[in-house]
Amino acid sequence: NLHAVPISADEVELHYEGFSNDGLWPLYHDALRESTYDSLQWDAYRNVNERFAVTLANIAPADAIVWIHDYHLQLVPAMLRRQRPDLTIGFFLHIPFPPYELFSRLPWRDEIIEGLLGCDLVGFQRPMGAANFTACAQQLLGVEERNGVIELPTHHASVGVFPISIDFAEVEEMAAGRATRKLTSQIRARLGDPEVILLGVDRLDYTKGIGLRLRAFGALLESGEIDPERCVMVQVATPTREAVEHYQDERREIERLVGEINGRFSRIGLPVVHYLYQTLSYDDLIALYRAGDVMLVTPFRDGMNLVAKEYAAAHIDGDGVLVLSEFAGAADELTDAVLVNPHDDRALQQAIVTAVEMHRHERRQRMSGLRQQVQRMDVQGWADRFLADLVAPTPRP
């Protein structure tokens, strides 16, 4: 059952586009862009969180389990606990949680930590996120933590790590379908049947490192290490948060880079970079994953990045190479990828060359490891582990 929580257009601008995505998002992603800290945006954030808490308090049965998600609703747990102390409350943060040195810039830092400590269980993608949150709680509020449990006057708040995943079986089934196989063949033909297709699939977000990989690809074309007659690059950039200035700037820069590379290295009828600024259907994405020989996932910082896992699940042929940023949460699990520090331009270029030139035996060995990992740790297992820990008796610290 869905219960709508009405939000006005002004609140979308102030709470969602403003405080959440122009304030918290850059701060939580290593302050890659300057955050906006605006008291009107904070007021809207608090008001919307209060509305969610009231809605939950009104509809939740006695002793219910409530699972709250992501940075837009970090005040809800404490607000809800004050109204309904009978509830078991969990929270999962899908993005990174920053270290104290960055988080302490936030004018409302105490309120955010207090909000999250309203939970019985706070979950993070990576151990680093959990450690950062615990350190912030200790520094700002003086709480004590022992063995992953913070003791509070009203309850115990556990802190845990739960790397999110995908529905492996669903992706694999789609990838094996006749329609997907046909579309994959059509994609390769439309691209001129290149020897190697390099693929990037991202939201158009400045955290994703799209510009980095375009510059690396352009530099390899310039040096001759990549042959434009052998290789093409496909970059899908899904529109997102188009009203936020940082995202408008990022789009302009990416489109400039695409034009510059194509102007120098394309042939008539055969662009070397195929750029799609649009939202593709999931069917089209799975076919693209299958067509891609080298998948480039190079964010500056990412909570997890499920594209990396989808790519592995879709490669039922057991071939393909994943180039993965060390700063994506997926790097903790997908150790058979070609891991790279995207801030190092030469290392990124070398990782791309390594992937393009990799021997088939090594490609297949690495892909086997990636697929086994994603299959073993799928999204259902992620949910089961979180909920099991949420309802488990909390040991006293």
C-alpha cells in the first residue's frame, strides 16, 4: 500500500533540490562542489521530514517495523521515535557518509546526527561510512560506542554495514532473452561492428567522473594507444536534477568534451564517441551492457554503484572487463575488476588500455569472479540481512 506525503512545488525546490541535493549531496561526496547552506532550505527539510514522521506515526500498526531510506529523511527517525516509541526503526543511507572534518561544516550537524540516532539500526554501504558516522556522533554529541552499539537514554542504536546489490536472477534472465540478444547484435552493427566497445552508463552527475573518462579516452586516442578504427565509446548520461546549477555546468562540460573528441578522431558516419543524454529503458540498458566489452565505472565517490553489478550480471557469456573506481562502494566486493584511482589521469588511461588489451583467458576468469560475487550477495540477501539485524535483540554495549 502506498501512502502519499504531499509536498508543494516550493518544498521540492527547497527540500529536495536545495538542502538535499545542493547542500547534503556535495558534502557527503567529499565536498566535490561547494555546498549551499541556507536556513530557508533547512526549514523546508525539517518540515518535510516532520510530515513524513507524522504520516508514519499515524499509519504504522503497534510495534511495527519501519525502514527509512536515504539522506532526504535523516531527521525522521528521532521525530518518529518521539511520537511512537513502540516502533522498531531502521535507516539505510545509500550514499557515503563523510568524515568529521567535512561533516562538521554543516550548520545543522547536531540535528542530523540526533535524527539518525533515533534508529534502532543505522545501516551504511561501507565500513568507512559507518566509522565516519560513529566518529561524528562521538565528537558532536559525546555518545559512547562499543562493538557497534551506541547507548542512549531511551534505547540502543546499532551501526552496521550492508552493501546493497541487485536482483541478479532478473538481470540474467533479461540478458538471456531472445529480444536482448537481437538488440545487442543490432547495437554492435549500428556502431560499425568495432572490435571493442567501451561503455559508460551514469546519471549525469559531477560525482560520476564522466569527464575524467572522456579526457582519458581522448588522451589515449591522441597518443595512439587506442585506435579509433578498433574502439568506440558509448556514454549514456541520464538527465537528473536539471534545475541545480552544478548539474547544468556538468552537462555543458561533458557535451563540450564529446564534441572535441569526435571533431578530432571520428570518421564520416563513424563517431568515436556515441553520447546519449536521455533515459533508456531497462531492456535497452541490459542490451547495452551485453554489447559493452569494457565497462567504465569511474566515480570520484559513490555509495555503491549498481551499474557495475548489473554489467556483471548481464554478461552471461562470461566475457567483458569492468574498470572500477576504488572510491565506489562496489570496489569492496568486486575485486576482480580492474581497480583504479580516477584522480590519477595516467593510471586511468593505463587501466583502460589494460582492459582493452586483456587476454581472453584473463577476461573470462575475472568476469567469473565478478558474477559469482554478485550472485552470492544479491538484493534479497541485502534486505534479509538488514531486517534480521534490525529485529535481533541488541547486545548491551
